Amino acid sequence: MTLPFDLGAGAGLWLAFAFFAAAFVRGYSGFGFSALVVAAAGLATNPVFLVPVVVIAEIAMTLMQAKGVAGKIEWKRVLSMLAGAAVIMPISVTLLARVGEDPARIAISLIILAMALVLLAGWTLHRKIGPLGHAGVGMVSGFANGAAVGGLPVAAFMAAQPIPAAIFRATMVAYLTAIDLVALPIMWANGMVSHDTFVTLALAAPAMVAGVWLGGRRFLAATPQSFRRVAIMLLIGLSVLGLVRSFV
């Protein structure tokens, strides 16, 4: 059987594991899927091919989680952040093309790593953040999304606030789906979505379904304290992965 994107058997197995592990993380925390898959893909192939795949996969996985998150989403947060992201994303594409993806990812990863370490030390935001503040975070997220880490600034921002774990997870799922729905038509118009995109999705589907289901079960057994700790450690791990991918 010929694998899509001219992948070899070894690269195909590696990506199957990456899809499963990333889906587990997504099922548990509500974020991290795209960053993990793209980072893992960079070790085996050109990760640019996988960007439309993970965007469509994020949308599909939300359908699996919809029943469990629908009533817990803070839509005011989502819409305010989405407004900021939608404004900056067309600009960020041009900026990233000039600056380069690796320098942008390094800068974003360093910022996320620094903030995650501060959160690990116990710092939290106690002042209520309004719509303008959320729109500003969305703009940062929209810029970061060009480097496939658009969810990390939002996750770091929300982890700094006393938000219940179920609301954190549901709001992240909704926001990442919304930003992907904005990004997908842009990718389609630019010829980034191909036949191989859908073949890859079909091949990865069993691993993703299993990962999301197992991650969701793990979330139901988690305490709020352990969820926040895991979310912060995940931010640290993803930011380090971003740095490694940029320098290797």
C-alpha cells in the first residue's frame, strides 16, 4: 500500500503513534493536538503537509466531544478571542512569511515557556479580564497559529485564572474549533488541501478516535488540582518541543 505524501513505512508508524498520543492529550486537556502532531511530523517528514490534516482533525474531534463540552463552554470568551484572532490572522501570514516560521516559533515558545514556569510557581490572575483583554489574547493566538501553536497562548492565559477544569477544557475545544474553521477556507483557497489530506485523515481516524476516548475518560477521573498541574506541564513540554523543532 502506498502511503500519502510519499511517506515510508517507518514515518507512517511514527505518525500513527503521534496522532494517537496527541488525540489522547486533546481528549484530556482540550488543547495540544496540532502542536504535538506538527512537532512529531517535523522529525519524520515535511510538517507543512500535515497542517491541513490537523486542522480538519481538530474539527472532527470536536464532534466526538460535543456532548461532553456543549454546556460548559464560555462563549463570551470564545467569541472575544476569535474576534482578535480573525483580525490578525491575515496579517500574521504575511509577517511569518517575512520573518520565517522558525524564528516566530522560537519567540512564541520562549514566551509560553516563561509563562508556564511562572504558573508552575503558583502565580494566578485574580482580576477579571474583559472582552478587550480576551481579544488581545486572541490576536496573539492568531499570530501564533501561523506556526501551528495558536492554542498555547490561550491555554496559558486561561491556566492563569481560577477557571474550573471542565470549563477550561470545553472553552479550549470550542475556541480551537472556531479558529480552525476560520483557517480551513484560507488553506483550501491556497491549494493546501489535497487528496492526500483526506487519505491521511482516514488512515489516522482509528488512532484519533481511540486517543480522544481514552483521554476523555482520564479527564473524568482527574481532580481540578491535578488537571491544572498537567495543563501547565503540557505547556512546558510543548514549548520545549517547539524550540527543539526549530533548532534541529
